[in-house]
Amino acid sequence: MAKVKKYELVLEDETTLEVFGISSAFADYRLAWELNQRFDVNLVKSNEDFEIRHQKTKEIQSFRYFSFFDEEMLTRFYLIKNRQDAGIFHAERPMIDFFLVLRENYSMKKEELMQKLRQINGLVAVFDFPPDEFELIEYLTS
């Protein structure tokens, strides 16, 4: 009798995240409005806050954010203000005012997206960050 072969199926999570840092003096709701106009999306303030445990003090911090799910392109948009009442969302990047996160963005190239962002009056600078630098964002977008 022949020996039975066993095959192991391994599925890897291929979630793609794109993270952009934005420097701007806009309030979060104003930047959300500008992004809605520029990208034809509907970022709205989430009813729930994003909670994280501070690494040093072990206190839980709550952060407001705006989100939108594009059903046609299956892309999720998140806008998070870095400095809020709870503290700094990403303490290693205190000079960044906002983080724009796109999950599963297959509709727009990164360069095209950054160019459109830079065309918004009131944005001082736009930066592209590697998603692995933002472990916390994975919890927000899951």
C-alpha cells in the first residue's frame, strides 16, 4: 500500500496598508471634508474611539478617528489626528498632525494619491510611511 501524502495549506494575510503622514493646521473635521471633496469619499467621525494602551504608563488612551468604506473598490479609509486630548497617537512622529490610512487600496497608485493630497490648499507636507512602522494601526483596521 502506498504511503499517504499530507499537504499543509498555509494562508498568509495579504492585507495591504498604506500610511500617509500629513502636516496641516486644519481641524480633523475640516481635513476630513477636504479629503471627501478631493477623493469623492465620505469620511465620517466614528461613533467609537480607538483605544490603545500606552507602553510606558500602561494607561488606556482613546483616540477619535474618521473612516469610510468604499464598497465599489473595497477600500477602507481612516483619518486619525496624531495629537488629541488623550495624548499622542504615534509618539515617535510628534511633528505629524494626521495619519491617513488606506486598507486594500487597489484603485489608486501611491504616487497619484500623494500628488492629489499635495494639491489640497492648507496641507503643508505629505509623507509616505512603511506600514510595518505602525503596529497599532493594524488593530484599528482589522
